[in-house]
Amino acid sequence: MIVAIDGPAGSGKSTVARMVARRLKFRYIETGSMYRAVAWKANQLGLDPKNREETAKVAANLNIEFQPAEDGSQRVFVEGKELTRDLKNETVGRMAAVVAANPEVREILVSKQREMGKKHDVVMDGRDIGTVVFPDAQKKFYLDADPVERARRRYDEMKAANANLDFDQIVEQVRQRDHEDKTRAASPLKAADDAVWIDTTSLSIDDVVEKMVRVIESTPEEMKSKS
């Protein structure tokens, strides 16, 4: 089974996807880490992330592997080296946004993501899983939340490491990333027509997980009766 979860940054999709996967004993795959891995490698090589041809070569040749951690989270290995924490670096994140807009890179990584989906029951999150990577996924979700609330989550996540963070700047970064994701030519962020839309603004993580698990475990007949 493929459970596809899409949504903008800060909507809670990665946290929820990890918990749903653990609950169902599925493999969790965070596709955003793959774009970050390509960005990390491009940065190591001193490449301009806007250089489409060179970053596509990096994506094609890069060995990216995922292994589940004991807490159900995802460990990311690039060329055999664990880079789980390194890929969360803000510099890598900004480069990843540029890399993700590269159609050639997306085509290469989408192919790799589909291969991963053939090997296990998976919960996969990203920005084009239900629309491009697995349009025939059995269960699809789109998580969203108010941009200010998403910025607050991001701020709370980062402030321990950076006491000088400016909240208004984080809000602007979230809005800018939304704009970039939704307007890019290659696989723009949008909800699949058959996705279950969940607004997480005022919901706890446990509430969202419960909603999703109920949908995933329901039969097609039950879903039809609820619609």
C-alpha cells in the first residue's frame, strides 16, 4: 500500500507521516530529504544549485538510502554516510528549494521514489506524491495550516539553536517558500483531486494521526458512505 501525504512546509506532514508509518508498521520515506541530499552534495562540490545540468548529474549518480530509526523516524545515508542532521541545515534547505525546481532532478528522483514504493508498504510525504509520484496511491492526504501557525512551528523548532531568530522573517520565508512551491513549472505543490484535505492549524499531532489512520483503515464502501 502507498499512503501519499503532501502539503507545504510546516503543515506537520513529516511528523504525522512518521507516526502513521510507525502505527501501521509501514516504511516511512520523506522525499524532501532526497532533494536536500542532492543540494548537500552540490554544495560539497562547489556547484551552483541553479546549474540544472550539473545538479541533474549529481542526482543521477547519488546513492541515497533510508533506514528506520528506533523511534520510527528516518535515517538518511548519502554515499554510505549518515547525514540525517546535516540535511536539516538552513543553507542546505535553501539550496534544496532551488534544486527541487529543476525538472531534470525531479524526474530522476521521482523514478527513485517509485522504486522505493515497489519494495514496501510505505508512507511517503512531499509536495507532489499524490499528484506525480504515485497518482494511483490507495490513500492520499493534503495537510495544510495557516502560514503564521506554520511559521510559529518553524520558529519554535529553530529558536533553541538560534536565539536571535526574527519571527516576522520566518513568516516571510514560509510565504516565499509557498509561492515558490506552488508556482514552479515542475510538479507544483497542489492537492490531488482525490486527496483528503486536513487543516492542522488547531489540531494536535495525535488528532491528525487518528483522523488519517481511520481513513487508511476504512474500506472503500465505508469511505463512500461517509462522503
